[in-house]
Amino acid sequence: MWNRNIETFLGCDGTYEESHIVIFGAPFDSTTSYRPGTRFAARTMRAESYGLETYSPYQDLDLEDARVFDGGDLELPFGDTARALDMIHSYAANVLADGRLPLLIGGEHLVSLPAIRAAAEKHPDLAVIHFDAHTDLRDEYLGNRLSHATVIRRVWDILGDGRIHQFGIRSGERAEWEWAREGHTNLRPFTFDGLAGAIEAVKDRPVYLTIDLDVLDPSAFPGTGTPEAGGVTFVDLMKATLRIIHGCNIVACDMVELSPPLDPSGTSTATALKLLREMLLALEEDFIRPQTA
């Protein structure tokens, strides 16, 4: 289970024993309602990561100094949502039990649910910060309570009111917006305004960060299954992500909804990879700085 993947993300070639972060893929998009393809994200990102530099001029840090374990992609069954979610939960729970930070690459957004459940089981006071174009607060979608359109509502079932902070949201049914405004989640639409308040609110809690990449404007990130005009820029997303990582106690996180087949130019994959590099470096900073100072 803890053998290093043969082809790793660039700079993520540490052993399990020496690594603080464990990155793994969840190639699942069985409930995608519009355009599938996110099951190919982690595999494509690994292959394309070698076009990226390990060094970040934004943070003056280098992945060559980091220790990240790449566990590869889970072998998830097609057509069996419950079993696939159980497998993700088991993997994330084992990583957390070993005192490491799981970083999941989706896949559709539903794959976040079992990872968040595992984090909440280890940290009962968990809070979630959620970047997305969509509310994901439907109680069911086409009769299905387990869907990429219901994932944050299912997270609420676990956490309850006041522990989910949503940013960048610009799409959803009226009932979803009304439900959020009743105080069930802390929803800040369109941008990252209010991020400082969210960081202050969760400062004493362990935090799970979930990033649906369709929070980005599709003019910069077309490779996603449900694009929504009016999103944020890459720089805005990167800065917000780094603020969360540096300002919160992140215990687990994910990046979901890249669909490489929908952007043959490779721009969307390159964008996701650059954000991933910055996330890894920020999460590892306390371990890297003493080596490079």
C-alpha cells in the first residue's frame, strides 16, 4: 500500500516513512452530470508535471527540498459509487492515522466526501473551507443523494451548521442559496472577499481545504466538466490558497474537477499543476525552510 508510485508527480518522490504529505489520485467521475473526464486528471497531471519547474519564485521554495509521497491512483470500480467512496475513505483514514496529511486529486467533487469524513472522524471539531463555482448543496440530484451536486450538503450532514465556509460560488438552485443563507453554511459569493474572517473563525480548529478548480474563470481554465463564467483568476486562487494554508491548521485537502480531455491545449492541466506545486510547498514550508535558510 505504501510503495511509491512508478511515475510520480514532479518532486514527489519521497518514501512514505520520510514524508509528511501523501498525494493520491481518485479517478472517479461516475455521477458527473454534464461533461465527464475528471477520472483522467491525476494520471495526466503526473505525466505533464515534468514540464513544470520544481522551484517556485512566488515562495522561493523548491520541491527538490520537499518530501512528498505519491501513492498513485486508487483502483476504483466503475459503476459502484458506494464501494469507490469506501476505498477513498479507507486510504485517507490510514494516512491520517499515520500522522500524515492526505492530498487527494480528483476526480469529480464527490470524491471529497469520504476524505472529509475520514478527517472528521480523526478531528471531530473539523471545519471545511470550500472553493467552487457551485454551491453543491442540493439534497439530491436526479434522485441521487450521492452526487457531485450534493457533496457539500453531505458534508454538512457530518459537520452541521457554521463549520463550512464557501467562496467563489456563482451558481446553484435558488433553494440552495436560500438554504445557505439560513445559516447552514457561510457562503461568500463570487470572490474571496471575507477570507480573513473565515480564517479567524477556524483558527482554533483543524481544517480541510477542498478546491474545485471550476472556481477559476473558464476563459483561463476551460478543462472542467461544468464551466461557469465569471470566475476568479489563477493568481487570485493561488493567493487565497496560500493564505488559507499559512493561516489555518490544514489536516487534509484536495483538488478536484480538472478534466484534461476537455482542454486539448493542456493549459488547464498546467494551471492545476502550478497550483498543486504552490500548495505542496506551502504545506511543506516548515520542513523546507530550515534546509534552505
